[in-house]
Amino acid sequence: MNNKNTSMIATIIAAVLCGCPGLLGLCWGLVSVFAGFMPGSEIDFNGNSDPAAAITAGLVALCLSIIFIAIPVVVWFVTRPKKLSEADAPSFNEPMPPAS
């Protein structure tokens, strides 16, 4: 398996296993934070009706979601194919052989 396929497979797996749950957690965290700030809302978060519990859980979910969303980006950056340097690139400035 070459490096390009390995990079693509690792990025897709990281996106499915980390990116998708991160987006879901981001949505849940935003809803939880906004619900905690709404006056008169009936919040029941793990048996606790305190809005601060919903806000805290939402902020924790937002922070973890940002980390989970960043993981596929880091995997792509680390495993992407490297470009050739000038020393490794073929030289086209060599003299032409004589015509026979």
C-alpha cells in the first residue's frame, strides 16, 4: 500500500470515528448551553434542575468536540504525502548527448 492510499484511509477513518461524533457533540453542547440560558426552561439534566449543570455539561461537550474535530485534521497533516525537495527532484539541466 502506497503512502497516498494510507493517508487517505487514515484520514477517512479518523473523520468517521472522531469527526462525526465531534460534530454531534458540538450540536448537543450548543443546544445544552442555550437551553441553560433560556429563562423559564424546565431543565432536567441527570436529575438536576439547575441550569448551571446544563451549561457546564454543554461547555465541556463543546471543548471535547473541538478536540475531536481537530483529530482528523491532524491525521491528514501528519500523513499527507511529502513533496520532493530540489535535491531529490530530477534535473533537466544536464547536457544533451551528441546526435549520432
